[in-house]
Amino acid sequence: MQRVPLADFEPALRKRLEELWGEPPNLYKALGNHPKLAAAWTEFSRTLRHDTRTPRDLRELVILRGAQLMKSEYEWAQHLRMARKVGVREEQIAALADWENSKHFNEKEKAALRIAEAVTKGRVSDGDYTEAMRHFDHHDYVELAIVAAFYAMVGRMLDAMGVQLEPDTKSYSPKLPG
């Protein structure tokens, strides 16, 4: 159930959203009920998407795993398209729920997914950190942790606002597991 209305944007915010994303998705329309926070959210998410050093496909795996854990259908459906566009393989998408036992992920990807799970669940152990540091420097560790944390917030906000899928996204596949 949609809990907040899909808002009209102030002209400057609408222009910025269209520059970045084209037609703003329902998430942004719901956030538009608070224009100042929607503007800040927009710039932060743009930075995470475009002004980062870790490979985009790795970040999309982190986001998709978080969406699975959060049971965020909207986040999963939106990021499936993005993940495929940047080269995440279908075998990886299909195996993501059991990534630890899958041959479709290399050790670096598994270290990133381990951080994704730990951050999303709310507790990064010393072992999680140690394993991550075998594959990433501090810059990339911070980047991956903040991607996982931001998208955990996205999932929680989508749920809180009851954001519904756009009509062109409803036929996504594969469906969110569980």
C-alpha cells in the first residue's frame, strides 16, 4: 500500500532529477514530499552511482544482496536492470542468495558480499573486516560499506513509504526470492 503520495517536484528539483535519471522513479516522487531531503538524497545517490572507484558491477551485487536481505521488491526490480546493464551475469543473479557456496563469484566478490550482508544486518565482525581487507584498501572498504548502508536505508524507506513499482518494472525477472 502506497503510504505517502507521489509528489510534484519544485521546478529546480524536477530539472535536476530529470538531468540525472530522466523521468524520476516512484521512489523519488515519494521522497519529493520533503524537497530538501529529496535533493540531498539525489546528490548522495548520484555520487554512489557515478563518482566511486569500486567497479559498478561489484556495487550492484552489493545492492542486490541487500535488497534480498531487506526483502525489498522495489529495490531488487530497479537494480536488476542496472546490474545487467553493467555486466552482472545471469548466473550471479540466480546464485546470489547462496553466494557463499556458489562458484559464480570470485573471492573479491564474496568479500564484498560478506560486507554487504554484515552491514545490512547491522553488525560487521572483526572477521568480516579482516576478510574485506584481504581484497580492498580502506578507501574501497568504506565505499562498499557505505553503498551497503545507503541501500539498506533505501529498502527501509521504500517499506516505510509503501513505494509501488512503476508499471514498466512490474514484469521483472527473476522475482525476489523468499
